[in-house]
Amino acid sequence: MKELWTMIKTCQQSVLFVLLLGAATLSTTESAFAGSGARNPRTSDTDKNGRSAFKRDKPSNLVLLQMLFRHGDRSPMHFFPWDKHQSFWPQGPAQLTQIGMQQAYHYGKELRQKYNNFLSKDYNRSEVEVQSTDKDRTLMTAQCLLAGLFPANFTWPLSPWQPIPVHTQLNSQNHLFAHAPCPELDLLNKQYESSEPSMKFTSKYQPVYNKMSNLTHTEVNRDNAGQIADMLFCESQHNLSRPQWMTDDMFHQLMSLRDEKYTLHFKAAGTPRLSGGPMLAEMIKNMEERAKDPASTKKVFLFSAHDSNIAMLGRALGIFNNLQPPYVTSITLELHQQEGNFFVTTLFNNHTTGAPFKENITGCATACPLQQFHDLLRGNMLSAADRPAACTVAESSHAVTKTVLPILAVALIVVVVVFLLYRLKRTRQTAHGRESNFQYRQLLQPLSDSEDDDDHIDEL
Ligand SMILES: *[C@@H]1O[C@H](CO)[C@@H](O)[C@H](O)[C@H]1NC(C)=O
Ligand SMILES: *[C@@H]1O[C@H](CO)[C@@H](O)[C@H](O)[C@H]1NC(C)=O
Ligand SMILES: *[C@@H]1O[C@H](CO)[C@@H](O)[C@H](O)[C@H]1NC(C)=O
Ligand SMILES: *[C@@H]1O[C@H](CO)[C@@H](O)[C@H](O)[C@H]1NC(C)=O
Ligand SMILES: *[C@@H]1O[C@H](CO)[C@@H](O)[C@H](O)[C@H]1NC(C)=O
Ligand SMILES: *[C@@H]1O[C@H](CO)[C@@H](O)[C@H](O)[C@H]1NC(C)=O
């Protein structure tokens, strides 16, 4: 069972890329709509508002391709002192591995096959724009994917590779990927941490924290258990051995902790508008500009980012499956034109099946009229211009803060004083007595944190 599970996890990307390569030979338009039609009568008619619906028997053209994708396989975000494998990762934590490079490259090649009729033969800067978060692993993933998507059509020492620009912004200014600060979002997340489902999660896994604390002689708690699980997951992807004391049972518990923590966080983290809203608004803006005047915009937009960005956009679109997206998972919005009407198709590709999942926006057909797409999702859109205001903590919360904070401060001081007095007394009583349980405290912190990541789950 364990072998099977590990094998599936490990092999799924590489094997499925090969399968997908074979499967993705249909033309773009065909593959976007193949197999979804006959069951839904509305697709071949006008809808109840008299708007044109997509006609499956008529040809259509892809006019704009936008894709957000997660980086490839990476090293663990954190290392722990008891782990033997730290030297296995030559570039340190949170870095794209050679496996990750290949995943991205192969996905680029697969996309070249799938969209070959739509993409120009050569890279053309007037047609393609690539943006990435300002992290090593996403910048590198974008480059690898582009190498597969746009091989050079000329010969030089690095053929078939050619340089293609990948744009980025300082995280502190990056509203699009929700990396720029957003106090309101932070506040909502903080509030959620003390909610009932969140507390339940913590206590559910308390026995695991206890057992692991005992075995590693370090404190394992809700916060770092996820990091440990991440480290073990990354190592399992590379077939590295587990610590001897870690039973299969404990490993599986940690893996389900990892999944559950993710689900819990992204089901509730902030609001879809505050988190995924900017990316959604950007993509809709690009589609509307393209529909209005094809000459005014590029025809391919690629966004290289994190699982959190997939989760956030997925939530904003109402298609998120609540699972941590595997490496190089993507969400694609295709804009199709048919007889002067524009339709959006939403694809989710987590490389689990031979073709991406066609997702339906609630209330719309798979090929959703652009205007209806906009209307249905309006509430989740957040323009770059509106984000600063939306991210400002609301007055009412300020009021709460103003009254509650002083009370908390006084209470805290009282508690600290009482505690210190108590400790003083205890220390005197047990002056040379029992050994300290706390000598391992210095090992509590993860060993390294080379990036500017706060180790928030968002940044995976
Ligand atoms: C690049 O794309 C633009 C816009 O589609 C087009 O006008 C131009 O001819 C293309 N350049 C080349 C060299 O194909
Ligand atoms: C490069 O592009 C030109 C013109 O688009 C085409 O004729 C030629 O076959 C291409 N060469 C390669 C190696 O793809
Ligand atoms: C911790 O280890 C000790 C000694 O091996 C054992 O008696 C105790 O039950 C363990 N505690 C937990 C929570 O596993
Ligand atoms: C891990 O082991 C599996 C099964 O033996 C193998 O297929 C896979 O290529 C290995 N992965 C790595 C990264 O070595
Ligand atoms: C991929 O997505 C599908 C559809 O949401 C889901 O059923 C499947 O479990 C996902 N696979 C992984 C590995 O997340
Ligand atoms: C999505 O909509 C299509 C029609 O466009 C329909 O055939 C299909 O059953 C829907 N899928 C789901 C999961 O609702």
C-alpha cells in the first residue's frame, strides 16, 4: 500500500506527461470542447437572456490563451536538525530541482503540441507576455516551460534554447499574485486560526505532535508539523529514506495532516476576492481588451507562481477542488471567438488524467459567454486600483482593536508578573534538583530560511 502510494505520487507527473503528449494531438478548438456537448441543450441555442450560446457544430477560433501555473518539483521549504538528507539538496531550501526543471520543460512541449495551430512558430514579443512571482523556483520554472514552448527557430550554440523574457516585480509591490501586503487578508486569516474547524484540526493531530516531539527531542507543534510533513513529502519524491523511527503509520498521518491543513486553510483563507481577485480581474480585463480590439493586446499571457495562487484563482473562479495542487498544475482560460461572439473555457490541469478538466463556472456552460462570465464573477474581481482600499482593515475592526487591545495588554502584564513570581519560587525550591527538559529548545527553529519567505502556507 505504501509503495503503491509513493509510486503513484512519484510517477504521476512523468508518466502522465508522456500520456498527455500522445493525447493532446487534437487541434486547439476541438480539444477544448470535445466530448462536452450533447448533454447540455443550452450550449447549442441562445440562453434565456437571448444571448448567443456556443454552437458546437460551428467552427470557432481561439483568440487568447492565459495560463497560471505552479512551479515544478522543489526542495523542502525547511530543514530540521534531525534530518539526514539536508546535503542532498545542493541549492538549499525551496529551490527548483532537476526533476522540477524537466516537469516544466515537458509541460511546455506538451502545450506547444496542443496549441501549435494557435501559437506562432517563433517566439514573438508582440504576442507573448510572461510574468512570474519573484522567487527562484517560479522564475526558473517559467524559463524551462518557455524552452519547451518556444524552441529557437535558428541555429546557435544553445539551440534549441533561446532567451525569452520573464517579468517580475518585488513581492512587496506585487498585487497581482497577492504577494503585496494586505492587512485585511492577514486579519481574516488570523481570525480563522482561532475558529472551530481550525482548533479541531490542531487537537486532532495533537497525538502526532506529541509522539514526534518525543522522538525528535524537539518541539513539534501545529506550526512546524506542516513544515516537517513538507520536508518528508519532498524527500519521498526523491526516494530518500525516512528516519528509522518513523513508522509508515506516522508518515501517512503526516501526509494527511499536510493535505488537511492545506484544505482547511484555502477553504477559508480570506475571501476569494481579496486573494484571487486581482488575478481574476487581470485575466478578465485581458480577455475584454482582446475581444474589443485584437491588435491592442498580446495573445498569450503566462503567469508562473505557486500552489497558493492556483488555490486563490481557483476559489475566485469557484472551481477549486480544495486539494493542494501538484507541481506544474495549471489553470487556463481560453477565449474563443465564434461568429463575433466570445466564449471563455476554463481548464484545470493537475496532470492526473490524460487531458485537463473542463471546469464550469457556476451558472454557465463550459463555453461561457464572456459577458456572462464577467457578470457571474464580478463579485470576486478586484482591480489593482481597488486592492489597496479593499486591503485596508475595516473601521469596525479598528474599533474592536482599540477597546480590546488595552485590556489584553493589562491582562498580559498581570499574567507575566504572576508567572515570573511563580518561576522564581519554583527555581529556589528545585535549585539543584531535576534536569531541564528544555535543553533542546535551541533546536526548535528550522535550520534555514534562506529566502525571504515567511513560512506561511501561502508560499509553497
Ligand atoms: C509578431 O506579432 C505581431 C502581432 O501579432 C505581428 O504583427 C508581427 O508580424 C509578428 N512578427 C513576426 C516576425 O512574425
Ligand atoms: C523557421 O521559420 C521559417 C519561417 O517562419 C521557416 O520557413 C523555417 O522552416 C523555420 N525553421 C525551423 C528550423 O523550424
Ligand atoms: C515519550 O517517550 C517516553 C519514553 O520512551 C514514553 O514513556 C512516553 O509514553 C512517550 N510519550 C509519548 C507522548 O509518546
Ligand atoms: C523513485 O523510485 C521509483 C520506483 O522505483 C522510480 O520509478 C523513480 O524514478 C524514483 N525517483 C527518483 C527521483 O529517483
Ligand atoms: C486533480 O483534480 C481532480 C479534479 O478536481 C481531483 O479529483 C484529483 O484528486 C486531483 N488530483 C490531485 C493529485 O490533486
Ligand atoms: C458543464 O457544462 C457542460 C455543458 O457546457 C455539461 O455538459 C457538463 O455536464 C457540465 N459539467 C458539470 C460538472 O457540471
